[in-house]
Amino acid sequence: MRFIPAIAGGRLITKAVGGFIVAVALALAACITWRAWILRQTEKQLIIRDAGGIDEALFVGVGGAQQWVTIRGRNRSNPVVLMIHGGPGVSNGAFVTDLLPYEADFTIVQWDQPGAAKSFVRAGHTIDSGLTIAGMTQDGIGVAEFLRAHLHIHRIILLGWSWGSIMGVEMVRQRPDLFAAYVGAGQIVNEQEGEAISYARVLAKARAQGDGRAVRELEAGPPPYKKQADLGAQRKWSSIYAGDSTPIVEITRSALLAPRYSLSDVWGYLSGVVASQNHFLGLNMEGEFMKVDLMAGNMVFALPVFVIQGTEDVWTPADLSRDFVERLKAPEKAFIPIEGAGHSALVRNSSAFLKAMNSRVRPIAVAQSIGSH
């Protein structure tokens, strides 16, 4: 008789476990169904019906590897913008719907850098241990050369966003003949100096709000950062105080809902972000990303330079970006602030960003296109 309660209890446990498994399965099925519905709606937004439009996606041989490139726009005669995405490893493929407004006035090209998204997956989920910022710059130049031949154009507008602004500046320094103008968004200047400013500002805000948890996490690892978690704490609280999702949540959500991404692509995207961060930052922040100082390079540019930046950018301080523009020499230059906008002004404040692109940058590219014929 003493075994009867045990058997009964075992049956109850089995039923409970079974119920839990069924609940999880139903939840997963609901999530997959919801995602499929969202992607169907998104796909409708991506359809380009204009007779002169372009919607291409292909792997391009660059730097000895196959790298993913997409080309989209509603009129092939529009100026071409090559966007160098942020990260490291955060491909703009996850933000394609946020960039749809640009496709009316520009042909938008996205390139998954080595270590990012579909380029990372194609390389077998690996990053060459010898990959450097200089190597990435050469790959970017290779993409620009491909576009010039493929699209039969003379010069391209180059836009570097955040991490991408490092390669963007180096690309136009080395090959100004390929580009009509350079545009920086969330422009990085001096990584160590910028992180010190960002940290001081978010810590001051945490103290002013009496946010003990934030203060403890931030004070545990001040710059110069000794590990990625220290930088992560600054990024997390900066995002929270700006009213945004944390970077991990935002990147995961965007990848899961990225159009034309399978679940395997989503896994590749997120794996690429982690691998790229480890490669260029280093687990103990010994990577070359933290050593970037664009002021130390040639400050004479042979083409127009524009930095369009949110005044409330908490990751790449606008005052450093403004100083960079003031110090450089170029045929034409401007720091164009977007009041109240943050680090993601390119997508979160696209109407203001696009207005600046159309008023200051597009006319230069159009004039150069006419002059090339």
C-alpha cells in the first residue's frame, strides 16, 4: 500500500509535464503563425511595381568570399546610395522596411559585411581570424566597384552608419573617385573618447533619477572598458533612458521579423552579431574597434562630406561628430543636426533624415551623373 501514493503522484507529475509540453508547443505554434502573418504583410510592402524600379538580391565575389548585396529602388535613374551598416555585425537587412521611404528618391544598396547575416552564413558561420577594419574597407571598395559596373553609374553616394561610418570614412579617403559624396549617420570619431562621454552622461542621468540598480551596474565597469559586459551596461541604460528597447531585444525582434528571412537566416544573423562583436571588440575589449580615432587620419577629403546626426545620440556623441566636420577640409561640408533624435535617426527619424539627403546630397549626385555623360 505504501507504493500507491507514489504511483498516483507519478501520474500527476506525468500529466503536469505533459500539459506543460502541450502549452509550450501551442505557444510556439502561435508564435510561428503570427510571424508568418507579419512576414506576409511585410512582403506586400516590399513589392516594387514601378516600371523603372529595381529589386535585386545576390552574392557578389569580393575579397575572395561571396558577400550578400541587395539593390532596391523605385527608379533606376535615381542616385545610388551604398549603406555601410552598423554593429559590428548588425546588417541592415533587419531594418529594410524602415528604409522604404528612401527608395522613392534613391536606389538603396545594402551589403552584409563579412561576419554579418547572410555573408556570415555563406562563409560557414565563421569569420576569418585575420579580418581587420582595413580588410573590411577594401571589401567595401570592392562592392562599390561592382556597383559601378553592374548599375552602369559613374559615382555612388556612400552612407556609413555607426560602426559602418569607420569604413565609410576610410573608403572615401582611399577611393574618392568612386563616390559623389559621403554621409555619416551616428558618426564615430574617437571610440575611447566617445564612450567616456556617453558613460558620463548616462551615469549622471541614473544618479539624477536615483536609479540605484543602474548606478551599481554602471559603476561596476567604467571606461576604458575591460570587458564587453561593461559596454553592454552602458548601452542598455542609455537605451532605456532614451525610451528604446535594449539592444539585445531590439536586434532579436528585428531579426525575427526581417522580411525574406527564414528561421535559419535569423539564427545566422544573431550568431553573426555575437561573432562579429567578439572579433572586433574582443571579450576583454582588446579588439581594434576600441582603438579607432578617425581624427588621426588624413583630414583633407576630395569630395563633399555631410554628417546627419541626432542631437540626442547617446552612443556617438553629436559634439564629437560636429567637431570632426569642423576640422576636416572638403569641397563642401556640413553637420546637419536632427533635433531630439538619437543614434537611430536614419530609421527612427527618416523623414527629417531624408529631407536633408534630398536637399544637400541628392543634387550633388545628380549633377555629377549629368556631368559624366
